[in-house]
Amino acid sequence: MTMAIAPTLPWMTAASELLDEVASTQAEAIETASQWSAEAIAADGLVHLFGTGHSRIPVEEMFPRYGSYPGFNPMVELSMTFHTQVVGSNGQRQAMYIERTPGLAEVILSNFSFGAQDLMMVFSAGGTTAVPVELARGANARGLRVIAVTSVRQSMSSEIDPTVGSRLLDEADLVIDLCTPHADALVDVPGLDTPVGPGSTVAAVAIVNSIKVRTAQLLTERGAMPPVLTRGSVVGAERSRTLFDEAYRDHARRLARAIGQRGGG
């Protein structure tokens, strides 16, 4: 159900209420995800992150950017995440068609050699399209623990695609609920019969940054914290360059294990 809000900054009001709901209901799941992430990274593994459509945004939020660190491997397929050309070549119709293609997830997974210590985090607000669901299923079949970040209300409001056979939340060892309404959009505008202002992105970004920070706390306690990408204004230009170089080397070393044995596809 969408929220009817007063005219001043209605989306911010609704988004604040959404984040309050996430914080009050998902803290335990976020803690578990952070514990699992710290275990994987401390064991020299990777937390792989995957999302199609706009669910790529929290994937890109985790690494590389300021305040982030290696150990998180963003998996983004441009064919399903390139949104600037809405129509024509590389348009949205093609992207939405591709993410509903059964079997593609296995092709994507075949590029990687996953370690026993690795973890998979899959993002999909709707949680019923073929590629995210099958990617979670394939990761689980390879022995990885799978975390689904999805909207339970949105997912349960849609029928299961019979060619897919399940929802993302059915394939996960742990579900973190975005807590967004089935429409995703948060605000009802008087005189308009369609809600506006999606909430899944702000919820997903809040969730992954909460995991990022808590995982850093846990890794620091273990003495296993990787270098953090940090601006020169904070640590000085030379230290900032050193941190970037060290972080990229760390990421390359971890990723080489994951793709080095699968170089031929």
C-alpha cells in the first residue's frame, strides 16, 4: 500500500518512513549478512553481488567507491543494466526481455570458479524474473550461501513464472526485505491513479551500506580489514593513492582466483 503524504517533500517523508521500517524489521538479517560477509572476506574469499535492471545500483554501491574496500565483487551485465538509451539500440525493451531469459544465469555463472568460502548476494525488488532467480539457484547448487535482497510484498504480489519455477526469496538462505510496497513507488498524488517515486533503490543502498559498515567493524576486530578507498582530503594525496593501489591489487588477486580458471568461458 502506498502512502498519502502532505505536499511538502512527500517522497522524502515516505522514504524516511521506509528506512525506519527497514531498520526496525531487518536489523537481524543485516547482522547475519554482515557476519557471513566478514567470514568470506577474512577467509580470502569474495562476496559476489548481482542485480539486473535498477537493482544494479546497490551492486555498484559496494565497490569500488570512496568508503569501500575489496572483498565485494560487483557482477553487472551491461545487456540488462544499460538504461540511458530507452528506445532503439540497447533499449529498455531488450534489457527487460533479456533478464527474463531462462538459462542465461547459468551462462553467467560459468565464467566464475567459486570458492567454498564465497558468498552470493542477489538483488531484485520484484524477485520473479528468470535471471536473478536462476542465478541464486545456480549459486546455491555450487555450494554458496545466497542472500536475497528483495521486496517481499512486491514479490508475493506477482505470480511465479512457470518457466522459472520459484521466487528469488525461495532460493535464498537469507532474505533481507526492502519493505517497499508492491508498486515500489511510495507516493500517491491526488488526481493521479498511478503512484510515483520508487523506494527500492534507497532501501537497497541503505541495506548494503549498513552491511558494508558492519562488515568493516567485524573485519577490523579480526585484524583482517582490507584497505579502504579514501579521499586525499581525509588522509592526504599520497596515502589516498597508496590505498587505491593496495585496494585494486587486493581485488585483482581475489578475482584472479575466481576467473583465472574459467578464462575460456
